[in-house]
Amino acid sequence: MAQRSARESALAALRLWRREKRFADSIISGILANADLTVSDRAFAFELFYGVLRNLTLLDFWIDSLRTSRIESSVRDVLRLGFYQIFLLKTPEHAAVHETVALAAKKQGSIVNAVLRTAIRQRNDLLADANAQPLSVRTSHPQFLVERWQQRFGAEHSEELCKWNNRPAPIYGRINRIKIDPKSFAQLYPDSRLLPGNPDFVEFKNLPTTALDSGQCYIQDPSTAIACQLLDPKPGEKILDACAAPGGKTTYLAQLMQNRGVIIACDRDQKRLQILKENVGRLGATIVRALRHDWTRDHLPEEILSIGTFDRVLIDAPCTNTGVMRRRIDVRWRLRPEDFIRMSNEQFTIARAVFRLLKPGGTLVYSTCSLEPEENEQVVRRLFAEPPAPGLEAEKESLPFGDGFDGAYAAKIFRNT
């Protein structure tokens, strides 16, 4: 069987994403794992696939402006790729049309060709029409989500946030001080740039394969440091990381503890737990013990019962991920208005179960990568009504339009008795 081109790979990924309830990164990574493509062609396939998903509503607006009759899903996927190349990637028109038509089935090629050539002729009108559309169309976000953000952040910040979500994410990494100090890291990887105010974090121009494979760094947005730094774990302490996979915060806690003490790292998903174990091993965080546990269902395992209570607890709760949409491209299309309440109830169940394992005088940090109050401060306020009543020491958040990193929330809570 002939190998797929970059465009064919992107089209196959779009069709799989539309049909299956799987995350975009899993789909495109699976397809490209079996594709014999050059590095540049692989990058192009990623660009096409993610670019279409980021701009789905806008692309469909242009398509529907030119084609009022029903379009088969298979044809629409091809047209989305074509419009993305012509209007947003600014691929040379002849190449974009020719290569996109070649993707279509024989009986559909004439339709694709006609629509794309009409789009080129009407480019200026189509662009002007798009600029006159509501924010949800211009930036391809669900209307209900835009309205939520406009009510909370205001029109200007909401637009900044939507535009932020549509930009490719920079590559940030955390220097793993368990294995290397920042000065030596900078000498080994001169293309890395230390981030001001974040001495453990660097920005890369390209993915640092050698540094990752050796465990000298971990790909991680600086916003994730908020929760770990608020927790402020000390060497020799007993720490519970309640929702730990894939292990970025877990291994950062081990680093802050100078790899001395005990960290019990739990996750309910066996596959994610295996990824956590692999990351822990590669990064040399020897104080971490990984356990499978579901805080909403399971009885406490013996490994946790034998420890008793913990000095500090981190709950990096599962959430809707509205703070990291720039990285989790298709999250916006999977969200529903009811998800915020559903997730907040699950988060509260986890927090209530885990808080009981915190020793008197101990510290708990509750965190998410969500921007939504239902999942953040409202969960914390609900926890205050539960005996034994906790106390709130601090709250911090990262807002993309203000801080320049992913969205995140963290609350530092202490137990009095």
C-alpha cells in the first residue's frame, strides 16, 4: 500500500477525529507513527490537522458562504484543508488547489475544485465577511464558552483569550535539578532560554530530544509550577499527590524535596499511571511510589492506610482544561455547558475524600488547569463547609491574557484539627 502524504495523513486524522471519541493528539500521533514521512512533512501534517481544528467554525463559515446546498462530511473535510491552506497558511494558490483536489474522491473532485477557485476569486469579500462575524465565528470557539468568558473577563480579554488559544504553543521545559543544575543545562543546550522569574524553566526553539531522553528536563508549562510552589514541600516529608499522572507535578515535588522523603502518587487510569511510572523513572525521582486508585469509588489501598496522614497533599484535579486549550486543540469542541457542574461535583468528591488524609497542621493545595469558577474557587468554598473545617491561606491563578502562560488555578488550604 502506498504511503500517505502529509495532506493525506491530515485528512485521515480529521476523518477519524470526526467519527471517533478520541483526543486529537492521540489520533494524529497514531497515524504519523505508521507514516514514512520526512521531519518537515510530519510537521506539515500536524500543522494542517491542528490548524483546521483550531479554525473549524471559521472554515465552515467560508465553505457555507459559497455552497448553500448540503455538503457530504467527506467533502467538507477536504474543503476545510483547502480553505485553511489558502486563507490562513497562505499556501500558493495553484499548489493548494491542485493538492487538495487530489485528496477528494474522483466524483467529488470537480466540486472541491469549483469551490476553492470561487473562494480565491472572492477572497477579499470572504475575509471582510468573516471579520464582521461574532467572536465565536472569527476565532472558532463555542458560543456558550465565549459568552461565559465575556461575562467574567470582559469583551477585550475574552477576545485576547480566544486568539491565544489559536496560536501554536511555545515549547517550555522544566530543568530537572535531580539530574542537572541550570548552569550546566544552559551549557549543554545553548538554544534554551531561561525564563525570567522562573529559574527552573526554559523555552526551546525545537523539541530537546536528548535532554528529554536523559531525564534532564520535562516538557511543562511554567503555570504548572504555581501549585507545586504553593505546596512548598520539604525534604523528608510525606506527600500525597492524589491525581498525579502523567507526573509533571509529581517529579517537580520530588525535585523541590531534593529527592528525600516519600511521595505517594495516585491515578485511576492504568495507562496514564504507566506513563507516570516511566516519567518518574527517567527523571530519577526515586522517592515516588505510584498507585492506582480512584478517589470517587475505591476503598483506600493498604499502601496509603499504612502511612496514615500526610504532611502535605496535592490535588491536581481532573477538569475541563479551559486554561490549556492552546495545547489541547479539540477540547473546545467536546465541552458542553453542563460539563462545568459535572466536573465540579467530581472535583469536590475527590477533595473531600483526600482532605481527610491530611494531618492536623498540614497543607493541601487544590489546583486545576481550568479558568472556570465552578471548578476552582467554588469547589474550595464547598470544602470549607465540610468538617473538619479547613482554612484558606492563599489563592493564585495564571491567566493567559495577563501572565503569558497557560491558565491555571491553585488554592493553599491548611487543616486546623
